[in-house]
Amino acid sequence: MAQSKLVRDKIPDIIRASGAEPLIRTADSAEYSRLLREKLQEEVAEVIAAEDPPSTLEELADVMEVVLAYAAHLGAEPEQLNAVRQAKEAERGGFCTRIVWSGDCR
């Protein structure tokens, strides 16, 4: 038996258009949380494995889609997620200056 995997909403229609009938079901809330975490791990691994900027951007877009879906599952709108991100950036900064910590203090 194939492992259950979260797929994008239009995938069943795409499969049907090819002449096949997908075996699908709707996840309950707990399973959906688990599958979103698994999908996030899968997509992050694909970002890491990407070998060129266009592929990396495609995979980063997939990560964003999963993050937004997970936030929505938790009851947060994209604006709320971004507000949390902006607050953390204001307090602790972002990653734009490429600072690398060596793991020690003087």
C-alpha cells in the first residue's frame, strides 16, 4: 500500500484529466497537522537539493505554500504570520547581513 501523502488541491483533477482515478480522502485535523509537517520537511529537502536559482525559487515557493497552509490550519492569516515575522525581525534582526556566529564569546 502506498504511503499517504498530502498533495495540492488540484492534483486529483490533473490525474483525472489524464484518464486515471486517484485514490484520495480528506484528512482529519490531527492527520492534516502531521501531513503538513511531513510535507514541509519534504519541501525543505527539495530546496536544499536544488542546484540552480530557478529550481531553488520553485522549491522555496512550495515551502511558502505549505507554511501558509499550516498557518491557516492554526487559525492565522498570512498577514498575522508576516506580523509575527516582522516583530521578530525588529527585535532580533533578519539574515541579510550574513553574520556567522562562531559559537563562542569573549
